[in-house]
Amino acid sequence: MLLKTKKPLDLSTTKRGDSMIEIMFAVAVFSLVAVLTIVMMNIGMTSAENSLELVTARNELNAQAEALRFIHSSYISELTLPTCDSLTPEQKNNGEKCQQYEKLWKQIIDNAMDPADYGGGSDYSIPYPLTSCREVYDNLSGSSNLLSKNKAFILNTRRLNKLNGASSKDSNIYISAATPATSGLFQPAPINARIIFTKSTGIVDDDENNVTSSVNSIDDNLLYDEIGRAEGIWVVAIKDASGKFYDFYIEACWYSSGDNSPTSLDAVVRLLNPQGL
């Protein structure tokens, strides 16, 4: 008995391409996944950038706070020493110790705001939190901006170890917004709150072949120890009505990436007045 064999199935009749609906659905799914991936990457990068900005600003605030504490404690520890101006040339040549931080501390507290003026209204008080970072810089070239009215300042932390109590270079450490010569150093933050350092006045780059052969001069050329700009950061000193202490308000303001509202940070340092106790 002969068996009948089945005819092979012709698959050519069952083959067909993807429909337009299937292609559009696949493209839509791919586009959705790609967009979500890009959005998540942007969120991650923005978060990382904001964290870096906060850390940088907080480090600047902490540096100013530590500088104030250091100057204050150094001034108190040197009260039993003679003033540097009272030393004779012979005593100076012999390296006799004196009150190196006396002038700097007095320069800071002599420019402290009176509490009656500071609380006298919007003409003097700096609002917190700030609704706009630029509001404290308005009329910066004049004398009516909030920074100059509040006698805001910044400390050059890189020159504290070079302080000479008998030298006029103490002004290179205390940078005031109320002084026309240095008010231009206070500027709104284009990126985040920070202090930009530059080379000392008259110092040139090593590759300009204009450096003296002394070791000290070479070392100086490698140091950036002059404040070029204080961007979005300042300090306001307010003395107590009883004269027992001083409050130092360290503030920073800048605009984070993609944010229209300002980011503000502040720190308060209270230091006792030895003469008021």
C-alpha cells in the first residue's frame, strides 16, 4: 500500500512586512526611552552641580568664619604684649613679639554696624532670604547699595600668615565694600558664591622671563594671594548694644543651574569683646 506524502507548505504565502502602525509604535517606544534617559541624566547632572555649588559656597563661608575666630583669638592672646608701633627699631631687629593682630581686629570692629542703624529699616538691613541676589549690589558704583551701607567686607584668608602688625599692608586682608577702591571687587555670582584669587600686584608669570633669581621671588610668583573678586559672598559685622560682643553675618547668594530663584546660605559667628566684659 502506497502512502501519500504531504505537499510541503509554501511559506512564501505567509511572509509579510511590518505594518506602519507597528513601526510607529516601535519608534514611539524608542523615543520615550531615549527622552526619559536624557531627562534622568540631566536631573543627575543638575543635582551633582547643585551639590558642588553648595559645598563650594559652604567652604567659603566656613573659611571666613574660621578667619574671624583666628583673628579674634590671636588678638586676645596677644593683649599682654606691647603694640607693634611702640617697639623700638632695636626691639624690632631682635624679633621681639608684639600685638600683630591688634590693628586688623580693630579695623574690623571699628567698621561694625550699630544695631540702631541696622534695625532702622530696609535702608540698612539686608533681607534674608534674598528675593534677588542683585538687590544688594544695586548702585554698586555709588554709596547707596546695601553692601556699602552695611559696611560689608571679606577677609583675605591667604594673607593671614603674612600679617605684620607694624605694616600698612593690613588693608590687603580686610576688603571693604564701603571703600571706593575695593567696592568693585564685590560682584554678583555668575556661577556660584566664591572668592577669586589673583597674583599679587606687580607679580608676573614665570614664562615671561621677568622673574628675579631669588627664591622668595619665585615662591611669590607661584602664590595667588590677592582677592580679584568676591562673587556672591560678604560679611556684615554688628556690634551689641551693650558692647559685650559682635555678631558677624556671613552670607552667600547665587543662582543654581536652571533655577530662577536665588540660593542663599548664611552663617553667624558671635565673638566676645574683651574690652566690654
